[in-house]
Amino acid sequence: MIDTPGKPTPVTGATLDEKIRNARTQLDAQVRDVVQWHFNPETGTPFWLAKAKTFNFNPLKDVNGWEDIKKFPVFEDDWLRGGPVRQWVPKGFGDKPVYVFETGGTTGLPKTRIVLDDFKIDYEMMSDTLPDKSFPRGSNWLMLGPSGPRRLRLAIEHLAQYRGGICFAIDLDPRYVVKCLKARKIAEAQAYKDHCIDQSITVLAGGHDIKCMFTTPKLLAALDEAIRNGKLEDKYRELGKAIPSGGLRSIKSAGITGIFSGGTEFTPQFTREAYEEMLDNGDVYMTPTYGNTLMGLACSKPIGPEDGFKISYYAPQPRAVIEVVNPENFEEHVSYGGTGRVLLSTLTREFFVPRFPERDEGEREKPFDKYPWDGVSGVRPFAALSGGTVVGVY
Amino acid sequence: MIQIPALRFGKPYTSLDKATLIHHVTGEPVAEVSQVTGSQIARDVGLMERAHKELRAIPIRDILAMYKKAADYFVNATLPCGDAELSFDDYVRNLSATTGSPMVFCKRNALKVHYVLDNIEEVIAGLTRGLDVEALDKGFSNKNGRMQAFYPTTNVFGAVLPSNSPGVHSLWVPTLALKMPLLLKPGREEPWTPFRVLQAFIKAGIPSQYLGFLPTDHAGASDILRLCGRSMAFGDDRTMAPYKNDHRVEIHGTGYSKIIFGEDQADNYERYVDIMVESVAANGGRACVNASAIWTPRNADKIADALAKRLGPMKPRAWDNPDCEISAFAKPEVAEAINNMLEDGLKTPGATDVTAKYRTMPRLVTEGRIAYLLPAVIRCETPEHPLANKEFLFPYASVIECPQADVLKRIGYTLAASAITEDPAFIAEVMACPHIERLNIGALPTNRLTWDQPHEGNLFTHLYKQRALALASA
């Protein structure tokens, strides 16, 4: 499939230092372009044009690169709750069709984010990191994740299409699961999960040549449990199909070769368990990702036993930037290896989010050849905020 | 620092996720315990059908002999504990260090576990109501022409365990003798007793593939209760609420245990002060069989005063002091919260802290990293008072006056009751009372247990169901 316009060119350079410099140059240019777009009265975003009147600086003149992003106040996610949603659509896009994606939504208003093509570009960039051997071009996908007003639903379908495949999906409403858990209806939440897994087993038994899938850590574990307990074989029998010799008691034997996983917290222990116990010691390739509706998604370094299943994420720079900062002073980066709060900036013409404090913390990671900018590892709920939220339900 | 792995039915497993246990007094790390996930538990439970089949094939007499050996090893041998080897005294010291329960309590309760291991045949006979143990090999007994046959209700028994007292482990110990694979989820601060019992079993010859030691979080504990065909779980009323109607889960919750005086003995209360003190305060008052209320038709003020006079002067002592009577709270904020609940209750008119005049220091005592709650005897004027039917993690008792004719209608759920009476008519009423689970009649404290009788359920009838069986050859 042809690339969606706006996909950045890969950073070049003969050495890591040169790549780091070139990546920074690319980021500075992106900041200038995006700020000029969102704050220009002709093309700008109504929300930002109004907000600029409260600033003690002029974004069009005073923001000339990444360093100047600190001039913007910290982004408050409550700004995204409630309408009018059109305030977030830059005038420069005229009458182009707009999607809206939502997060949360079990209590009060969900956060909303408008999108035109960003999810396509993000996932095309992500596609470039997937090994063709494990994610064969032209093979079909199963989207075992949230449906409804979620970005993931369309994004995974686009990823499958971009790679020449067709994506099957299930119905999954995470808000219902959160309601069950808050009401301590454990059995009902479990029954709903079983319902979701049953849908995916039906798709896998349908003879659709599915080799790739997206899933969340918990649903991956639930799918593995179901297949290991013979649910896929049962479905074959129910459909009158012959069970292949060797059986269908593992994700590998179900024909899956590559798994793109994310959506909720990913721990090294879960990654190890998946690698060793669900995915035949890495025979089925799995790549964790970190992301959300605001940012897009960050890819991880390849995971494996050689580095203790450590998961390090790198944002899709220059379209988004992850910083690991002192929770008491967002302008201060922690040292490499140090722990801090994740600060996120999204820098696209569709959506401008400067310096948004995520509800996560982690350790700052050094740039490396593939991603010559800072990353974050050990991502987990920010300790000072955790405890009040039901997370990772699907 | 000791590294304690999970035991995944024959395979020690060192996880990347570990819980660090610290010494409640010094804050020094004592051990790291490998944690497993719910999906790992699910994978292991999936293998239990085969394990169960293999375990069933071992003759019961061989298993009972292994229990005897395990009993000896439990108290006399140096046994592996992860990367360490622990003597019985080392084990008791570690147990006390991470739970805050004084060493003297830990040792006393650990010996209850030893008792069950050492007297397993007697315990099994009690639980099966005298069934020939060979019935566990054959699946039936045909003694004196009376056929009794049973079939297992599960392939594995799961136990979600607490951290408050090692005595509770006596309850799951008979599982293997009932030829059932065993999956243990230890309490966060108390991996020591389950791990040591399993090591004693392994040293005694019980194959490790029938034994699971799977430390996990709350979600993993829920998975155990979901996946095991039969299980037991310890928790407060709120935690256990989702399982209240799940017959597969034997719930061990709040005890609300009580002493009940009959009309005939209420005037003789002074004879029973020792029994009341033991019922309320033994083991730091933290067990579900500790009395949390005393009901009497007369003399409530005098009973409260007599009890307070004995409990009020109790003082905190160091965890390794053999005279220690009060358990420490490793988390002072928990003690503070309990104390606040009690103080809030006292704001409702009709309740008096009778111990206050006998204490030489405040009820809440904070020392360094830890806190203590000193005993409280609360005289409640009516059974409706908010403090009349409460249970806390320290020696606490309300004293309530209520006519004998009404008492059994008003006590509510009572795990263990000691009815202090010699009146045959009242004894008959107490015997028929559906609110009481464990019943002691006469001068016995509420915490006096026999392990061959049911405790919030009978392990044998939990794991086996009776069936009709006819044999053409018989």
C-alpha cells in the first residue's frame, strides 16, 4: 500500500552521534512547522488560537525549535473532556473528514481526540519495524482488543491493510468490564472476557489464514489459556472440521506467527512468561508497544532473555516525544537510568499536545542506532497517582 | 536476603516480579518472594488432572507414613527455603520478623501444624467420620455390609492463605492425605510456613509435582478461586463477598466468636475469667476463633470489669520476648485506622471502654516503625450498639447483657462459641442454634480446637462427594 502523506523520512547518519544530531534537527523543524500551523489564524486550531491570547509569548515568533516547547504551559487532559470537538480541528484542513477517538469514559466525560490521518501514519511507521518473517505481507490479522470509539480498532485494521492483509475484529467494550470490576462483579467480568475469547476462537477456527494479531497482555493470556484448554479444538469439532495432526493447543499451532501487543501495562515478567510459556520460547514473535490515543504508539526494542526481558519504548519522533522528568519539576530530565514521570508531547499538524504529564513513570533510556533519541523503560502507573483507577481491564 | 522461589508443581521458578519482605521492627529486607501471574497459575492448573491421577495411585498407607516423617522434619530438620537452609528456630524467627506476630505465638501455632502432620490418621478419621482410610485407595468402603462410596470433586485444591497466624495452615495440611494435589497461595508476609510444610513433604517422599507454592497478587488469587474445582480462602467480609454463593470456595472470614453465659453460671463469672482472657487475647487476639463478644443475662458490668482488670495492664513487649502477649502492627497506619474506628464507635452513647482505667498508656502505642493496640473491653449497653458486634485485629471484646431467652436469636453468625452453662435445657437450645459453627459447652475457651472436626467446612466433604455404588461381584 502507498504511504499516507506526512510520514517522516528515516533519520540518517554514519554514526550514532550524527544520527542523534540529525534527529534533533528534524525535531526542531517539526516543532516550527507544527506551531506555525496550529497558531496561524488561517490554518490554526480554534482551541490554540484562543489559548494563545493567554500566553505571555507569541508562538509564531518565539518558538523556533524543541527547546522552546517549554514556553507552553503543561497540557491539561481535562481540556479534552467535552466539546465542542470542532475546536480541535485545524482550520487548514477545511472540510476533510474527521474521526474522533475516545479514552476512558466510565465516569464522567471521556477525553476526545480528533484524527484525520495520524493513526495511519503512526501505524505505517510502526509497520516498518515489524519483521516480515513473523508478520508476513499479505497475511490476515485478528484484532483482539477494544472496539467502539477506540483508535486501536481502526489503527490495527489500517496496519493490516497497509501490509496487504485483511483484519478480523471482535466486539469488546472495556467500559462494561470496568463497571463490572468496580461493582465487584468478578464472575460477570470473567464471563464477558470468555465471550471475547470465544469470538476470537471462532475467527481463528474460520479458516481465514490469520497469521498476525493485535492483543493486550491480559487477552493474550486468556487466549493462551483457552487454546491450551482445547477451546480451539472444541470449536473445530463444533464446526465439523478435522483437527490437524499435532493438535491445536498453542497459539503457535493455531497458525499465529506474529503478535503486536499493547494497550495496557507490560511488565518484563509478563513478557518473559509470554515468550517462554505462551509463544514457544519466542517462536511466535511478540513486540510490546506503549501508546495511547493522544500520542500514537511507541515501539520497543526487540525483547528477549538476553537483557532480562527489559522493555524500552521509543516515541515515533519527530511526531511525538517522550521525556522522563523529575515529577516535581517537569523541566528537569532525570539522568539516564533514573526514574521519573513520563512527559509526552505530540507534534503533528492534526494534533498539538505540548508537555502532557502521563499517568506513568519509568526509567530514562539512552538513544541507540535505531531510535537516536531518548526512550523510557519499566513503564508503570505513576506511584503518586496509582490506586484510584481501574487499569488494564482488557 | 533469602530468595524464595515459587514452586510450580515440581519446578522451582524464580520470577522477575518479587515481593520484598521486611523485618517489622528494623525495616531490613528479610526475603524476596517470586510472584507468579494468574495465567501461569492457569497453565499449571491445566496439568493437575494427570497429577491427580498419579497421586491417587499412591497407597494411602504410604502417604500416611510420609506425613509422619514430614511431621518430624517440620520441627527437627533443617529444610531448604529458597537459597537458604532453615532450622525450625530460624523459621520461627523469620516468621515473626515479617508478620509482627511475636516469636512465642509463632512457635505455639507452628506446633499446631506439627500436630496435624503427626496425627494425620486421627485427623482423617475425624474428617471422614471413621471411614476406613483404605477407602481413599478404593473409592469405597463396605464395612459391615454398609456401602459408602465417594468421588473427588476436583483435580486440585487451592488455598488462598492469610498472613496473620500460622495455625490456620493446619486446615489444608490433610489435603494430600485425601489424595488431592495442593496449590497454595501464601499470604504476602507469611510464605514461611507453607514453604516449610511443602519442603517437609518433599523430604518425606511426596513427589513435588503434586505441590504448588504460587505467591501472587489479588488478581492471581481470584484466578485460583476461579480455576480450582475446590478451594479455601481467607479474607474479610468485603473480600469474600463475591464468593459467598460459590459452593466451590470454602470461605474463612470474620469469626465473630463469642462467649455465652447461661442464667445458671452468670453469677459465677469469676470462675471463668481465665477462660475469657484466653478466648479474647490468646495469640494476640487476631484469630477468627478469638472471642470478640461476651453475652450474659446478668452482671455485664462486673464481667467487663473483671476482664478489663486482667487485659488492661498488658503492655507491648519485644517480638522475641517469650512473655510477649501483644502482636505488633508492621503498618502503624493500620493500627491507627482501627483505633479511629473504635474511637468513632465510642462516640455513640451507650458504650464504655472499661480497660481505659486499667491501662498505664494509651490504647495506640507507636514505637519506631511499628505500632501496638492494647486490649480493649467495651461494655455495650445494648446489642444494637455499633461496637457490640465488631471484630478487630487485636484483643477486643464487647460485653453485652441480654436475657437468655433472646440471646441465641440475636448473636448472629458465630464461628466459635463457648456456652458456659450446665443447664440441660439451654444446652439443648444452643446445640440447635444454626448461627454457631464450632460449639464448646462448659468451661472451654473459644480458641480450643480439635483438628479432626470441621472448621468452617469439612475438607473431606469439600473434596469428595458421596455416591451410590453397587458392585455385581459383592
